Amino acid sequence: MNKPPSRRKKVITGASEEPKPATDSAPENTSGQDNPASATITVTAVEVTELTEEEQSLRLHLERRVERAFLEAGQALMELRDRRLYRSTHRTFEEYSRDRFNYSRDAAYLKISATVVYDNLQKFLPTIGRQIPMPTNERQLRFLAKAELEPAVQADVWQQAVEQAGNKIPSGRIVKDVVDRIREKTKVPNPYHIGEICILLPKDNPELRGKGGYWGVVSHVGEYSCTVQTWDGDYTVKIEHHLKLLELLDEDCQFMQQLCMRLRQLHEVANRDSSVDWLLQGLGKQAKPYLSSLQAKLLAAVEREYNLVWKQQK
């Protein structure tokens, strides 16, 4: 009987020892790749190290610093504004905030308003027997600050928002929802009309601090607020707390509208003498539909000094 031929490969002396690809070898087991559901996943265990008491204390301290960062910013801006610490380089707080911090007027006052609301929450939240999470940024308080609600109502809104968020810090959207619901329950028609003359009442509105007694012209009437033009700017305020209507005749309103435009025009003069500000301050707080003979002469003289022409409108 003949032997079957041998399958042993013949070794050739001097040939390269580099192995050739095993083209005819048995295919690898790729069942794991073909069926991902049966693939084996290796999970590396990670040891979680407990914090020491010192580390836990440090973490809590740093977390509170992060949470209070917006509060400290608002408090600092408020002091800069109230003490007029910008006066050596800027004429107004708004210009200073824009140049120094790149804050718009609204952004700067939002930070200040949020600080006031935060203080109100601390005073009026019912914390006996429970811990209510406090805000960590001004965005959470934006709509609460704009609503200009009473401090006790602000605390009630925040408490409802926390409950709606599952006893966690609520988003600004949740706070807005609660504010809107309360607004809808207490909705009253806006009694003011464009062109009327009003007195500003600062009360708890930080934006109006130092503006007590300013009179202005209603230029916009919203659902819950009015925009009032005064000699030094426009102020949007809530109708419930910060406006007092002067019941004047139509011709008296027209006189004060024109006087407001004259004062605003003078206020826009960039390099005006400081004595001009005294005149603006005085006339801007004199809520009377007339000028004395001397006041009229002084105002006209200052307008001529800066080449301002005013033609009385009928």
C-alpha cells in the first residue's frame, strides 16, 4: 500500500524567517463582534475614597463661595453706586459699569436687584424646622426681581418654586411660572396713560435709589409697569409701589413734557459745568407745572451757553 504524501513543509536553508500571513489558517472566532449583545465588557473598579472631616469642611466652604459669588458681586456694585465711587472717572454709574465690567445697564441693575431679593428671602422664608435651598445665581431671581413684589410675597414665590422643583434649587423658568400665576390672580388694569406726570417712589427698588421726588413723563404703559422719562434717564417701574400720579390739567402736562425734553437735552451735554447739574437736580425735583421768572432766565441762559435751541411746541 502506498503511503499518503507528507504535509510537512520543506525547510529551505537561508530563507527569510519572517512569518507569512496565515491566509489558509482557520478563521478567528468573531462571534462576539457579530453579536454585540453577547460581547464581554470589562469594567474597572474605582475605589471611592471618603472625604476627611477637614476636606468635607473645605468642600462646603468652597461651595458656599461659589453660591455667594453673584451675591457678593451685587453687593459690591450697590456700594460702588451708592457711594458714587466711580465719580473720579465717570459721570454716571451706567457708564462706569459698561467701561469697567462690560455690563449693560440692565445687567448691572439685575445683579443689584437680585441681591435685594436674596436678602428678602433670608428674612421672610419660614426656615423653622426645615431647610429651604437658596438661590445660587441671579438668573434664578431675574423674574422675581422684575416683578417687584412685596418681600413676603417674594419669599412665598421662591418657596413654591422650590417645591415645584422637587425641593431643589429651581430654574429661572420655574420661578417665572410661579410669578406669572400670582400675577394672574392679582391682575388689575394699569391706570396710567402716556403723557401723564408722575413722581418716582424708590421704596425697595434699588434702581430708584437716590431718585426720590423725581418727576417724569409716562412714555410707555405695560401690563404691570410704566416707563417714565425723567431728566436723567428712563425708568421702568411697577405701578403698585413706585409711582404717584400728579393730577394735572392737559396744558400743565404739556408744559412739563416740554420741560422734561429741555432738561434731558441739557443733560446730554458731555462737558457741561458742574453747576448745570445743580440746576438739573433742582428742576428735576420741582414737580410744579411752571417756572419762576428767575428759573426761566437761568435755564434759558444755560441753553444759550451750550448753543441749545428750544422752540416751544404748541
